[in-house]
Amino acid sequence: MAREIKKILVIKLSALGDFVLALAAMKKIRQVHKRAHITLLTTPPFEGLAKACPYFNAVETDGRPSGLGEWMALRKRLKAARYDRVYDLQTSAQSARIFHMLAPFPPEWSGIAAGCALPHKNPARNHMHTLERQADQLKYAGIWPDAPTEPGSAPGPDLSWVLPKPSQVRPVPGGVRPRPYALFIPGGSAHRLDKRWPAERYGQLGKMLSERGYDIVIIGGLQESALARQIQRYVGQARDLTGRTDFAKVAMLGAKAALVVGNDTGPLHLAAATGAPTVVMFSNASDPKLAAPRGHVTVLKADNLAELPVSAVLQAANALLPAA
């Protein structure tokens, strides 16, 4: 008789887009281990989103120790927890180090750490989209025998739990429906500027959509407020929410948007995962075959995003928007 798995650790440390995609595997882990106590080991930026997530009983945020003392504290706690199984969805040098520090008797471990009990041995794993790759990892771990692993076949993440229930939605005063809005995500990693479509192009697109009756809402980090101001030069009434949204707010804005347009960045993945009609732009700095969001999504690819014309993005947006 198979040993009952009562205590599970899931490891996912970063980054936001990867974390969002990993929610699909996390959901499957919870579905299979219905009665298990599941702990997520992550990092502080994801604490709020993870605690709202229905897949975990506990969330710990010290997954990236910075010194010997912190590493020893993490080791002591993980050993004391006596986990029956670990699903390493980070599969990095950092998470492999966590495995090796638990020697000589680590928990049953699903991942790619050398010597682990449930290795993901598919030699093609690094060429698979994250969703198929993690589904395949769970297949190798024995919990998803019919895992969808063909390109484009794995289900995307389900963020329905982050949205308010119908009973919690307040009626609009006077019954007047607000104007539909397009959510713009013009920023991204500060050290990957080649992953950004130029802000003036967002402004030109925003002006066209505004003239058709859509409000424009801009989100991003506080450091991206300058991008919002550039867009507002074209669309004076565009609403700047840069620096004023947490992950849950981004998801709710995405879920209610008529359209989402953005670069390959974490908040875009989060908004797209709610089912929002989404146009996402990829440069040659990243490969959509490995990490594009799934759902009601159109992917536009250009080696240099500065060469991607507004007309191409508008055409993609028109195909997603309801007919006028």
C-alpha cells in the first residue's frame, strides 16, 4: 500500500510571470493531495497573492536566504517539518541548494536536483513552455499520468479565486454603466528595456482607443510613472495607477478590462490569467514559445519592438474587442 502523503512543500520563489504560470501546477498538486497540509516556500513579493490562493495551508517567505545564519535557520525549520514530499517548481540552482542542504535524508523530491527521488528526466524540458514543462514534471512525479504535454495543450492558470464573488459586487449608483477601459502595461524589468514597446506608441494607440469610447488605465511600478506621463500627453484623461496596485488589484483590473495591452512582464501575465482579452508583445529578448501567457491572448513578436507599428497592435486589439 502506498504511503500517504500528509505534508507537502511547494517551492516557487520568483518571478511574477513565472509564479502566475506555476499556479496551474499548484492547482493540480492541491487537487491530487486533497487532504494534505501544503506549504508554499516563496519570497516576500508573493506573500499576499499566495495567502489569498486556495491551494496552500501555509506560506513561508524565506526561500532566498542571504547568509549562513539564514540558510541554517531554513534548514533547521525544513528538517523539523518532516515533509513527505517536495514539489520544486523553481528548478534552479537556488532550489537545488535547498535539496542538498537537507542531506543525507532529504524528503521525496520532484525536480531536477541531482540525486532527487522523483527527477524530471525529460531531456527536452528546457525547450518546453512552462505550462507543459511543469505538467510533464508532475507526470514524472506520478500524480498526473495523462498530463497534457504537447505544445499549447496544458491549461493556463485559474485566477477565479482572486475575483470578488457576484454577491460582493456593489451596484453602480443610478444604474449608469461605466465606460469600458483598456489596461496598458508599458513597463517591465528596468534592466530589460529591449522588452518594452515605446511609450509614445502606447500613447498613439491609447488616443485611437479613447476616440472609440474606451478609457485608458495605466499600471506599473512607481518607477514607471514617467511612462504613464508620456502616454497622458496623447490621452489626457488616461488614468495613471503606477505605483498604486498590488497583485490582487492588477488581477481585478485585468478581469474587468475590455482589453489588456502590454509587454512581456509579470503584471501582464497576471492580468491575462483572469481571462482578459490580451495583446502581449515579445521582442527577441524572450521566447513566447517558452513563456507566453495562455487564454484570450494574441502574441505579437518583433525582433526589435521599436519597429512594431501601432497599426499592427491596433489590428490585434480590434480582433479581440467587440464589434462597434
